[in-house]
Amino acid sequence: MKEFTIDYALRTTWQTVTKMYNEEAKNFDTSMAIGFTLLSIDSKTGTPSTSLGPKMGMEATSLSRILKSMEEKGFIERKPNPCDGRGVLIHLTPLGLEKRKISKDVVLRFNEVVRNEVSVEKLNAFFEVTETINRLIAEKKIYKKD
């Protein structure tokens, strides 16, 4: 390919970030997916299982596997939702809270290092571009369905 395409740059960068996070997560008996899930669960009140998937942009099937693994490792527990008897809240266990803190520290470290290497102007431009891409996709301006 003579020129990099936008999607190629996004995809390869995200794959590199994912690999980096997974390598770091192995040191703590976890994975990037588990870390992302830990960070998406409200640490004080728990999170309804039904809202977790959409919040993370994940399909229910993938999320179910992750939650099952997290439960087996003792990171989470499921409790009945007191506001909705049919629902379940996902709560972090003390071990889950520890793993959540580690995940948060890993993400903050990544952000700190990148922010130290990239100017505020360039970061602002990056965020502007990603917002534009997301808006174009949401508004179906790239591939219109008739």
C-alpha cells in the first residue's frame, strides 16, 4: 500500500495498544477485556448486567463469557437488583476492587506517557478527528442505507 488509510492506522494502533494492555494484564492474572469491564462497573453501587454491554459497546455473548470468567476468579459477584426484582447487579468483590485499581493505574500510566510525548494541540486534534469519525458513522454519512 503506497498510502496508509485512516482505518489501517486506527486498526493497527488499536491492535498495538490491545497487545500492550494484555501483556501488562498478564502480570496481574487478568486481561485487557477484564480490566475494561472492571473499570466499567460502578465500584460503590454495582452495575445492572443489562446496561454493562451497551456501556462497553460489547455484545451480550462476549460480555457473558467475560463476566463468567471474572466470577470464577472471584473479581465480581451477582446480586439481585433491589430496584428491579427481575434484574441483577454486578458488584466488585474486595479482590475485584484491587484489580480495578491496578487497571486504572495501568490506563492512567498509558495516558501520562502519551501526554508527555504529544503536545496538547496534537492531542486535541486527535480527539477532534476521532469525534468526527464517530459522528460520521453515527449519522450514517459514510455508507448510507436506502
